[in-house]
Amino acid sequence: MAFSKFKDKSKKNSAPAKFAPNPDAPVRVKLPHGKEVIGIITQRHGGSRMAVSCMDGKTRNCRVPGRKRRGLWLREGDAIIIEPWEFDDDKGDVLFKYTPNQVEKLKKMGKLNTETSEF
């Protein structure tokens, strides 16, 4: 039985069905803690640097730290959480990127104020 000519058909060769997200499902949103601030990317400068318009009224030059460089794909208009540097408040590090569903939830909660509807 070890050298059977026939293929075992009890095993499925296809991948499992993809998960279809439910639009009515509750959305969990990560909120900033401590010195962290929510911001919107206004301009990419190249490399891992970008200009971010923060919800505290400042525009900061932010960077993506090395440990998150390959994991975060960022574009202009994305909502993110940044942590300002301790010694220079005009600069910061990107910590987290919000999904479109999370952005809608933030708007409903009143945590994200945007002038235009870019999301």
C-alpha cells in the first residue's frame, strides 16, 4: 500500500475560501497614548521621510523607523499615529497606519478632523 499508483483524493488541493469581510462588523480602533498623535500624510519626501499634518495643529517631518520600513506602505492622504521626538517636537516617528474602516470609525468618534474628504 506504500507504493499506490492512485492519488489520495481525501485531501483537498485547493486553498481555503477567502474570508469576506462583513461591513456591519464592529471595528476596533487603536487610539494614541501618551505623547502619540494622529496625523495625515501631506507629502512624501523620499526614502522613509514625509510631511505629516497632525491633529494638534503642527506639521512634522516624520520618518518610518527601520523595524517598520518594509511592513508599512504609506501614501499621501493616509491616516497614521506618530510619536514626536523628545528633543525636537518638529520631527517624529511613524508607529501605526489606519485602514479605511478605522478612519471612518475615527471620524464618527470625532478623533479625526479633515477639511476635505480624502478618505
